[in-house]
Amino acid sequence: MIGMAPSTTNRGLVAAKKIVRKAVFCIGNVAPNCQADDVRQFVENLSVHVFTCFLVASRRRPADDDDDHVSAASDRQAFRL
């Protein structure tokens, strides 16, 4: 539970450490020449603190492709952020 009680009300009761809210996102359909550092820099420019960013397998299924002759691994990539 996270609250907003004034610090002057309960002088004996204080948090041991600050809780950082986190979320996990999948950034997909990214050009194959894009790197994790490019994604990190883009998101940090949106004033979001990035803990980790790394390449993962694309979540789209090959059946979702418009072009059946193009491999899903070669035309796009995804990142876990």
C-alpha cells in the first residue's frame, strides 16, 4: 500500500526506503537495424527512467504477416523495456 500521509503527522512512523513504481513494456514492430540503446534513448527523452532494455523474440505470430514470404525474425524485432 502506498499513501500520501503528511510527514509531520506521524513522526515515529516513517518508510524504511522509497518505493519505486515499475512497469514492463514490450516495444514491438521495430526496424531490424534499431539497437537497444536507440530504444532506451528514445524512451528516456520522454522523461521515463529506464531500468533495463533488451532484445526479445517478436510477439507477433508468423500467421499475422501481410507478406508470407518474409521471415518474421528478419523484418522486425522487439524489445523488453
